[in-house]
Amino acid sequence: MDSHIKSDDQVDWADFHNPEESWRTRLLGDLSAQYAIPRYVQLFMDTFGESDGLRLLEVGAGNGEVPLQIRDLDPACIGRYWVTELFREGTRWLDQQGLSACAADAQRIPFADNSCDAAISFDVLHHVSDPYLMAKEMVRVSRGRLLLVESNGLSLGRKLMELTPGHRAAGERSYTPGQYRAFFAAACRLTRFEIKPFLFPFPGGVPPAPLRALIAFNRVIEKTPFFRWQCSNVSIQIEFEQ
């Protein structure tokens, strides 16, 4: 790893998050609440919505903006929804909002083997120092299903963003689809690995007027051949056997 890039456990996440604004929202501005977070919630519902009473673990929940919206839907697919956050102040924010939270490094999850039906992670693995270890831990605590949103290492825009001081300070390192597959294939036998381009966000600070056009652009480019792989993120759905 580049010695100038911090790993997740070296980052003071209180400098990047606060109870009202996550690192994601700081980057995307109004596009976060208007488009990105609802897309994460829809991805969750598309993945798990037809199930019933699942025990789910979200690793690295930030300030809780995604799980809170999922909770407000009160879907039948959720029997229990746990969340973790690396830094204790963040865990306190999550607790105060009524989420079942614990302080945990994503590379050392304090849950028993197979204790969850599925493990979820939104924008965490590209921060950790050992993605193989985080993948192994997500596999270990899950009963065969994983859902992630991660940075797209094929996106030129994403790679350029990661050279900026803020992204380097947050320990961001994107990976290619083949690398993401390798992280999890090392920990289990994959029976399904589906990776798709997900979101082409613009930097924060966009005025409200063009937001609708930017959202329309996001929807189109995710389905446009070749250019879709310039989306800055990917969604990853995994099923596996131990």
C-alpha cells in the first residue's frame, strides 16, 4: 500500500463524519440525499425485499443515513438489523438514533460464525488496509449472502479523485472487478458474483437547479455500453458456500 495513503484504522473518522453529514454527503452534496442514498436503499430492497425476517449486519454504517432509511420502510425482510462503526463516537451516534450498534473494525468483526443471514457494506472495503481480511470476515459471519457498494477501479474519474488530499486522507483505494472477486474467492466458494456499475456522481456543491438533469444522467450512463464502466462505484452481490 502507498505509504502516503492511510488505512481505515489510521483515519480519524470524526473529521469526516458528523451526526448530520456523512463523508458521502460531504462529497456529493444535495445529490446524496436526492439520489445516492435512495439508490442504496433501493439496491437493498431489490436484493433482500422478497425474503422474510432476515438477520442482517451492516459493516461500517457511518452516521446511519442508509440504515435509518431502510428502518423507516419497516420491511418484512428484516428480523434484526445490526450495524457497526469503527470509531466509538460514531457508534454513539448510531445508538442515539435507535440502531443496534457496536464499535468494530471491519477486518475483525465481533460476531460469531454464521450469526447473520447476510452481511452488507456500503463504501467500506476500499478504505481498509487488508481487503482480503475484511472479505474473509464478512464471509465468516454470514450464512451465504453479501451485498456491497464499492469504488470502481476501472473509472478514470474515480482514480483521479483518489489522488486528491481529502480522498487520500480517507484511505480510499478503488479496485477492479477482478480484484473484488479475488478478495472473496479467497475466502469461500462463490456460487454467484454479480458486479454492476453503480452511480456516476458529480462532486458536491452542485446548485439545486441542475440536480434533476444530473440524476437523469446518472440513470442513463449506468446502462450505456462502455461508458457505464466509468461510473465511480459498483454494486456487488455475492452468494457463496463455505
